[in-house]
Amino acid sequence: MSKDVTSVGIRWVTFLLMIVMLLTGCSTMSGDKSKMTSNEEQQIKESAIQYIQRTYGKEFVIDKISKGRVLGDYSINGTVKDGKNTSIYVGVGVDSPDGDGFKDSYVNRLFTNEIEPSIKELASKTFDLRWIRDGFFYGYKEGVKRKYTLDIPSALDVLKRGDKDICLRLSLDIYKQDERTTASISNLLQEIKKMNFHDIGVVVYVYDNTLKSASKDEDSGKHLLERYNIFNDNVQTMDINSLESYKTVIKK
């Protein structure tokens, strides 16, 4: 995106927030700032719609808007009309890497949706898998400015490029495979390397097999044996066969 367009966005948000302060009154300077007037809500919605249009060239349909109680920033949930009806978040009046007061999850959601099925299939083949936890993510690292806007590549193309500004985050629950558990995790990391990921965060929770037959109401934490917290900014150079430093023994 050009500097001129970014400057326009910054000026627009600054002007908009000044108008909002006038609409909501000085009382928003202290106490609960979550209340919105109808005019305020309409102006914020319009700013989010225009932001998505100029950034990605897409129509944005808003489902829900809320305002922060403390900072008075705005969170908007809606759908991008891109042929996939991609559900995203847009933040307005927030601290964003681009400095224009806007933040969104569009690119992250596209990349995550594309990559997730392959990672789920890989995990199922590698482990005696209990499940993959919520929060699976493939997208921009924290603090990275927008680099994919009007022309967004596929996640597979991004992997081929080896984009180091994009990260993988994965948490999964598995059942212990005797002495093969650590080797299986190494195998997962090897496959991740082959796919050309770089910055990774993989958390593996290892449970005993008696959890399979336990009551649904039973605390699964009683069956947790080990946890691997594997965070590395470049798995391509990581020794994937040396995982002891990432391992925490919960119960022997």
C-alpha cells in the first residue's frame, strides 16, 4: 500500500476519533467508555467498511460492533464478501503496526483456513491424536506491518517463498506412544520443515491411555504426563531430534 493511502487512513481515523469524542462527550475521559451513540456507531462502522474496501478491495458486511470499556477502542466482527464469506475481526482506534489505527484478521484467517486441513491430517497420521486445540494459527507475526493487501497470495505460495514474517502456532493433545512419543514429535517437526515453515510454536500435551476410557466429566489434567513447549523462530535450523529442553514432565 502506498504511503499516500496510509496517510489518508491515519488522517481519517484521527478526524473520526475527534468527532466521536465530541459526540460522546467529556464523560468518556473517565469511567466506562463502552457506551456508543447511534451516530458514533454508524461512523465507526462506515470507517471499517471503507478500510476493508481500500485495503483489500472487498465488500465488508458487519455483524457486530462493541466498544472497549477502558480504552474506548472498537471491535467489529463481520464477513468479507470474497466468494468464501470469510469471517474476520476489525479493530478501529487501536494501536496497529501500520500506525493508521486499524487492525484486521483477514489475511491471517485466509492463511489459517487454507493450511489447517493439511496440518490436521499430518497430526492424525503422526500421533494417536486426541484433538487439536482451538487457536490454530498461520499468519502475521506480532508487530508485522501489512504486506499482503489487494493481491493476496495463497498460503502455499507464502510457504514456498519462506516468508519469515509469517508464523505457525499449533497446540495438540496426544496419547502416549510408549517410547515413541518424542520420536513422533520429531517426525512432525521434520514434516513441518519440509513444508518450509520457519517461525513455529508447537505445544504438545501428552496424556496416558487410560484417559480414553475415562468419564467425560473426569478432569483430564489428572492424566497429563508431559508437555512440550516448542517455540523457535526458525525450525529450518533447529535440531529437531533434541527435544529434552522443550519437555516438562508433569507426572511419571
